Amino acid sequence: MDNKIKELRKARSVTQDELAFAVGVTRQTVISLENGRYNASLQLAYKISRYFGKTIEEVFIFEEEN
């Protein structure tokens, strides 16, 4: 699942550490999310979206598999 976390984070001048602390995960989790190696749980997706003042759909791009 693609996401816009890195773009949103950089637009706000927020570090990976700051975002991780704000949503209760490690910096490694943020790195993995940004690089597409990890898909956020619904709870984490909600926390990240709220942090940026966006909807989940505005942060995470879900593409159905055919």
C-alpha cells in the first residue's frame, strides 16, 4: 500500500523521530512505512492521519488486487 507519509512529514518539517513519538511507534516503523515495507494497522493509520489533519484515504493509497 502506498502512502504520502514522507511528503506530509517533510511539508511540516517533522522528523521521523518526532512523528514516531507522536503516534507511539519506533522510528524504524516510520521508515518502513515510508518505504512501503510495512502496512499500517487501521489504528496506526488513524493516528497518522489525525496527526496530519487528513483522512486515512488522503494519506494511504489502497489499490485492490485483481
